[in-house]
Amino acid sequence: MNRYITRNFIACALAVSGILTTDCFIPKLSPVLAQTSSGSGLLDATMPYTILSIAKQYGPASIGKDRQGDPMITGTIKDTKYIIYFYGCVDGKDCDDILFYAGWERRKDNISRTLLEINKWNADTRYGKGYLDEEGDPCLEMVVNIDYGVSRKNLEDSFNWWEKATTSFFRDIVED
């Protein structure tokens, strides 16, 4: 290893540790920092209207507020109505993560599913968590961690997984 490379390596190591900062080091590091900055193109839960625009790619969707004043998206994906709740919000903004939710009312003529059947569905399925609510109606949730940002493609993929989960849950649990 020549002296120039060794000297730059030591300077870089000291700069990363905070002991030394050099002007020549900062431009080399800035592309890495740019990937994690707010201008990086990453999406997070502080961007409800951007999330709404993605939801609209999968069907009708609108934005409103929940009881706490936090953003809430309601939409339809493959004939299933769902809600996206925003969590960890401060004064109705600056939210941390989102949760997809769908619930179905049990029809009187429908044989209700047992917890054992829903537990089996949960065990066999990677995305989504099914359960029965207080009235015995089947519900499905899927948490999406976007706290520190995800790419648009990643969030679109979460919508794809939600679509698969709701389709599977409806077929296996809600329908007879």
C-alpha cells in the first residue's frame, strides 16, 4: 500500500470517528449522506398525500382524519374496502408508520370461522394478521414500517402484498 493511500485511509478513519474533518473527505462522503437525507426520494409516514397517490394506483382512495386528527386513507383494492391508519403522529403530522386494515361483517347466514381456522391462516401466511373483532367479525391488518423511509417501489410492493393478503384472507376466511 503506498503512502498516499495509507494517509487517506487514516484521514478517512479519523474523519468518520469525528476526530478529524477534512474538506477533501466531505465530497467523497456526500453521495452516501445524500441517500439518507430528506431529499433522497425516500417515502415515509410524514407524506400521506404521496401514499394516497400510490393507493390510487390500486383503486379508488381518499384521505381524511381519524378521531385523533391523524391522517387516514380509505380505499378499495380488488373489491375490498380498507383503511390505512397513520401511527406515531404529533399533532396530526410527522407520523412514524402505517397500518393497513380491512374488516368484514359476518353475515347472519354465513358460518363463522373459528379462531383455529384464522390461526392456521396466520401460520400459513407471511403478510397480514387475521383475527376476530369483539363482534366476531373477521379482520385483517398489515403493519408497514416506513419510519426511516422506503423507496416508492418498496411501498408499491407493500400495496401488492396487501392486495395478495386481502385476496387470500377473503377467499380462505370470509367466503364460505
